[in-house]
Amino acid sequence: MSRIAAFLLLVVAVDSAQQPATAPNSSLQEKIAFAESGGPAALARDATIYVLKDGKPIKAREGTNGCACVVLAWAPGDAEPTCYDPAATRVVLPRDLKEASLRAQGKSEGEITAEIGSAFVRGELQTPEKGALIYMTSPQGRLARHGKVVANEPHVMISVPYMKNADIGIFDLPGAKLQGIPYINHEGTVDAIIVADVIPSRHEGH
């Protein structure tokens, strides 16, 4: 069994913190708890917590384990508790926070893409490390799409820059998504990530 396959078997049994969604006027502690719900409790309780105010990140708590959590919103109505392992905290979080800030400024998708690209060229942002892990395992995450608010299904994402689905044996992408098989989003780009749904399981691994 490949290392990636073994790792995916492990993450489908991840223990997420169970916290309720919060309203915009929630207390700071409620916002921290909601951000923590994005990842495993053992990771989140010692992670640095960021709270976004008008798109600008405010450090609500200093962590001790090199990880970080924040609630992201890529569109009005979104609320996506997200936690980053140490590698993702170093290189993925800065990009996500910058994009959130640009979006809050009312920048168009084209302007955001151009500014993010320029930040990479200037060395302000770095290429994600292969294997960096981002958790979105909160059962309370939500997405606003096509005028409706829907649940953001718990999942994890593993950074695999420039890899393609064929590299991991996925030759039928729509079929893989329907079956809940891990697949690569943004394949062939610097943002390529393996997306794996988190399914409650008692599987003990191999």
C-alpha cells in the first residue's frame, strides 16, 4: 500500500471537535470554538486561532503546536472552519488569509488571481509543501452556492503541487466524486490538492 493510500485510510477516521456554528455577533470565545471545530480536537486545542474582521486576520490566541485554525468565507454566507497542520500553517494559511483580505476588499476573481500570482513572484507567498494537510472536518461548516446555503461536507485536503488525477490512478473524475473516492482538485497547478471525504469509521487501519 502506498504512503498516500495509507494516510487517507487514517484521516477518514479523524476525531473532529463538535462545536455549533456561530452568528456574526458571537462572542470571541464562541468564534474561537467554531474555528477549532475545523480540525481534530487534539490539534485544535493548542493551535493558533485567527478571527477575520472585515477580511483582516486578527490573532485571537497564540498556539503552541505550530498549527492554526480560522473560519474562512469564500462567498457571502460561507462559514468554513479550517485547521492547518504545521506545514500548511507555514505556506497555505498565508495565501488563504491574503485571498480572504482581497475578497473582503471587493476585488474581482481576476484581480484576486493576479494579485496572488504576483505575491508568489515577489516571494511573499511560497509553493505549498507536498503533503501539507488542511482539515475542514467541522460538521457545522456551510457553503453558500447558487442562492442556497448547504452543508460543507467534512473533508481533508493534502497538498500535492502540480500532480494530476492520473498520477493517483483517478481516470474518471466525475465517477470518483460520486463514489466518495479521494481525487485531486486544481490538478496540474501549484494549488493541486487531494480531497478526501471524512467518513465516520471504526476502521483501525493496516
